[in-house]
Amino acid sequence: MSIPFGFPIPFVDHLGLTLEKFEGGQSELHYAPQPAHLNSFDVTHGGAVMTLLDVTMAQAARSVQPEMGVVTIEMKTSFMRPAKVAPGQKLIARGALQHRTRSMAFTEGHVYDADGQLCAMSTGTFKYVARRENANPSTD
């Protein structure tokens, strides 16, 4: 059995994020928010959108060195419009690695609704960390 992100991430699995692109400093994830992921205005909760951005940017950083893990050092998010989706629709997040050093990655991410409208954007800084050999092994 293949694990989409290369290792289990229980919270990502809980949200149902899917990795659609993972190469050359670029990533794309899809997310169909469930009713439990909405806020009191009946739109995707900002925390869920920020998680989507965090994971998207992390995958962009990892895509140039997949054997490494990354941890979030900081991220800044701006919300442009509510992340609304009708049943069966998905939010699309795209991440890009802007710059990297030996130990750090500087990224940006954008979330779009089903109509292609920009809902939120983020910048993030990540630290590359080595994975222990037997920690969360991939079953690829």
C-alpha cells in the first residue's frame, strides 16, 4: 500500500487532503471541507484553511528533497474571501518553494475555490529535519 505523503499524517488524513502534485519545488493539494470543518458562517474554518496552506507549503519544500522532513518555523496568512464550496467541490491549494538554504525553506501558498477565486495566501518558513529511519516508515 502506498502512503500519499510518504509517511502517515493522521490530522491530514482526518481532513481528507490529497496530494496531487509534488515535484520541483511545486505542490498542489485538494481539499473537500466536510460540515464539521465549517465555521459559524457556514464557510471553511480559517484554521482548516491555514492547515491546508501549511501542508501545501511543506510539501513544496519537501519536493526537492523528499527524504527529509520539514517543520514549520513561521507562517503568515491573509484571507481574501470566504473559502466556500458546494457539496462535491474542492478547494485547491498550490505551493511553491521560493528559496532554500541547506537547512531552511522559504515558501508561499495560495488557496482557490472551485471557481478559481483566490481565497487565502500564505508565506512560510520551514526547517529541514532528518527523519529517523524507523519513524513513520513509508510502505511504498
